[in-house]
Amino acid sequence: MNTITVSKSRIAKEEGVVILPVKKYEELVARAVPTYYLTGKRAEEADALVNEGIREYRSGKTIKASSIREALRIYGKNRARYIS
């Protein structure tokens, strides 16, 4: 059996340590959200959407909310001001 030494300060700094058997780790990795890589036009559309969001954030056009419901409520109020 091999011994592993980890300093207490490192554990505190990293907020803990998790030790799992390899099979359990592989199960968790398999159930994790998959990573998708877009190419072509779909990738360009996604990049444009992200860039638009960044521009809106920097110009102060975004809202802060603790939930989607709250965000939609705030968005609706702000939108009604501009429509009227």
C-alpha cells in the first residue's frame, strides 16, 4: 500500500479533498454534462451571441436577478418603460 501525504494547510486552502475509487470516478465522469464543440455557421452564431452579451454587460444593459422569474419580472418592467 502506498502512502500519500497532503499538508493540512493545502487541504484548507483547496477547501477539502475527495478520494474515490477509479470506477466510481469513471461513472461520475460518464454522467457529467457532455462538452459540445460547434463548427461552421453554428459556431459563428454562438460567438456572435456571446460577443453581443459581453457588449451589453460592459455597457450596463444587463440586469441582476437571483432567479429566472425575477429576471423576467425586471425585464418586463424595463421593457414596458420603453414601449409606452
